[in-house]
Amino acid sequence: MTARRIAVVSAGLSNPSSTRMLADRLAAATVKALAERDIEAEVDVFELRDYAHDITNNMLTGFAPPALDSMINTVVSSDALIAVTPIFSTSYSGLFKSFIDVIDPDALTGKPVLIGANAGTPRHSLAIDYAIRPLFAYLHAEAVSTGVFAASADWGGSADQVAPLGERISRGARELADAIARREAETSLDPFDPASYLGEGRSFGHLLGGLAGE
């Protein structure tokens, strides 16, 4: 069986980052849940802070620099996406939204997504359902039922604090693994195939007035 590919996008700004810590734990738990279903998985992790300038350039020019283009291709051709963002001003970060804005609106259609978010206090936990989940619903992605939120206290030293986060991570990972298992494996996009960015059956001739169709 073809190994399933999971793309992990972390929008943390600091290094080290609690956003990245949560992303890594979600990825590891998902790989484990897939292994229990006899499904191999490969994981690609991307930190958006490494692509911040490229994302800005893409928004200004309409063209993705090569590194960003390669990253986007990996994300949209993956079998599932784990997306984790810090919560700023009660919503996802600007960097996270900017990344979503440079992706084709139809590129995530039907893709299973596990949402993660972190903030200083549990008061921001509802941001997953009133801000982030509607964003992926607009993109027609299939976000699993459990969104995993981590507050600063969840990274504390006591077992009472850590255990509930671990339980939420395991539940979300199992749901994502189930969603992946129900889907056929995706294939990588060829960045040099016009269908990858113009749409299936279309060519540059269509952009020049339908010459290819004559």
C-alpha cells in the first residue's frame, strides 16, 4: 500500500514555538493511529515563519517564489493536512491567513484537516470553532470534529494539566487517521503541467482567448 502523506503547517512565530510543539505532537499521534490501522505515513512539516517573505511577495506579485511553490504543492497534494496557528486578537494569525490566501480556493476541497491552535489562556479555545473551522469550511476541506486547543497551562508540569491535552490530541489524531483511511492516496502534482495551476483540460491558449479550443 502507498504510504499516506501528511502535510503539517505551523504558523508559530517564535523559535522554539509552542505552536510547533503542538503540531509535532498531533503529527506523531496521527502517524501512530495510522500504524494501528496498518497504514504507513510520511510527514512533511512546514513552519510558515520560514516562508513569510515569500508569502508576502506572492500576495504582491501574484507569483509564488520556487520554495513557496514547492511547499504549496506538497500541502495541496497531501492526503491530509494538520494546520496549527497561534491565536492573536481572538483569531488565527495574520501569517496563517496570508498563507491560506495564496492557495487556490479549490486546492483543499475534500482534504481531511486536523485543526490545532494555542494561546495563553483557555478563553481563546472557542476560536477553533468560530474562526478557524469556518475558514476551512469555506475552502470545502473536511475538518475532523475534534479541534485541539492548547493553553499555556497545558504545557505545565503536573499530570492533571498535561493529560487532558494528550487525550484531545489522541482523539483528534484518531479522527484524522479514520478520515485518511477512507480516502484513496493522493498523487503529487507536476508543477510543470498546466493542469496543476490552470485547471484540468486547460492550457495557456485558453488564457489567450480560447485559441487551444479552435
